[in-house]
Amino acid sequence: MASATVKGLARVQNGSVAPPVPFPATLGTPYRLVTLWDIVNLLDGDELVSLWSNLLDLWMGFDMTGHSAVELEEARTKLGRVAKLCHDFGWSSLGDQASRLLKRAEDGERGPVMSALADDLRLGIEDGLGRLRLVALDERDHPYFENATLKLCRSALRPEFSSSEEELNLAGKALALGLSTASVSHAMRSVEASLHVLARLLGIGFGTPVELQDWAVLTQKIQAEIDKQQKLPRGESKSEKQQTLAQLVLNADHFRLAWRNHVQHAREKYEDEEARKVLAHVGDYLKILSDTA
């Protein structure tokens, strides 16, 4: 986990990027992506490391007498720190449990019952940490998780292509988390969304919303409209634009035949390197389309 290749940590539950318990709101990072430094610094890494020794000291000390017994100030310090850490991690019930144990210590309670309660608190925190899942992102995947559009297209897409940008960014997140087939699926959705935009920009009408059109029908109608416009008298710049769009539509149809139909109908599973190649091709396509359309 602490290898040099680790750039960030993302919390995942049931296949989606979300924590089983919330990180402190002070982090404010998108999708709760945190670095090892965040854990050490903002999440009180020292407190987390000392948690076990504090609870073990209380577990043994509550059942001892004489000089080895837990002093009230020691109980206040250690249980106060435990309660704060639990609340920081969103474990309100465990934080309240620590506070109740402290209240009993302040009332002078000691002995086997207090020792058992301290151990029960330790086991509860151990269970909470055991349910907290951290996924290490390789350094090369960090840009994909943060903003795949910026990584693949070198800049944001035009506002009209916001749906394509959103899908491409989701493709990058899936790739970074090792969900290669899901990454290809989102990449194909980004291409399909771009065809919706292109159809609108070319003024192509449909009897139903463009989002309900079949991909093959979309590319056929877009290509037909481009062919129609190419026959009209145009300047050199417009002719070049139409040629570029025609090539992009051809590329989009290649995406459909090569990847979209297979991933949409569960015919193929994609490994990491192939998914990276797909995203690279899609990024190039979207970049040129956004600059040209």
C-alpha cells in the first residue's frame, strides 16, 4: 500500500466509488480520492496508529489496581482521542460508545466490566476499519481517475459535448479502478452521445428524440447529410470541415462494429491494455470532433 507507485486512494463499495463510511468533510476531494499524505495529515495518521495501544492500555488498566490502574486523566485523554477519531470517520455510534465509557470512568468505575467495555470498543473499531476498503491507484492511472478528458484530449471539450465528456471521465475512472470492460462501455457511450450532438448541429430531424435512435441509423443519416451538403457550393474551409466530419463519422461506425456492439451485448470482456487503446482512440476522435463540428 505504501509503495512508490501509489499516487492516491479511492474508497469503493459494491463496485461504485463511495465509502462505506464518510471521510471527514474537510478533505473535500472529488469522489473521495485521497493520498497517503491526506491519511497521515488530515486524517490524523498518528492517532490512528496509536489507537490500538490506547485501547489495550485501557483494557488492561481498568482491571488493575495500585500504580498500574488507569488514572482518570489518562482515561480522559485516551478515550477523548478515540471518540474524536471515531466521529471523524463517521462512526457516531462508536464515538458515543467511547464517550459513555469515559463518563463511567469519570464516575469512578473500574474493574472487569470496564475492561470488557474497553475491549468491546476496540473490537467495534477493528470491525469498522475492516469494512473500510481502500483501493490503491497506480501513478499512471491517477490522471485517468481525476480527469480522463484532460488526459486524453489535452483540454476540455466544447460545452455541447458535455455528455461525451462526462462519459469519457467515467471511462477513465473505471479504467483506473481495474474495471476494463466497464471502461470500454462508458467510452462507447461517449461516442454515441457525440453523434447525438452532431446530428443536432447538422439540423437532422427525427420523428422521435435523437437519443432513441439506433447508432447505425445515426451514422447513416449524418453521413447522408454531409454528402448532401458537400454537393452545395462551399468555400474551401467548409469543404475541409465536411471531409473531416465524414471521416469522423466513419470512425464512429468503426467503434460501433469493433467495440460497441460487443460490449453492449455482453459478447466480449476487455483487458486493461485493450481498454487503454480504446480510450486513446476515443479521446482522439472526440478532440477532433469538438474542434471541428
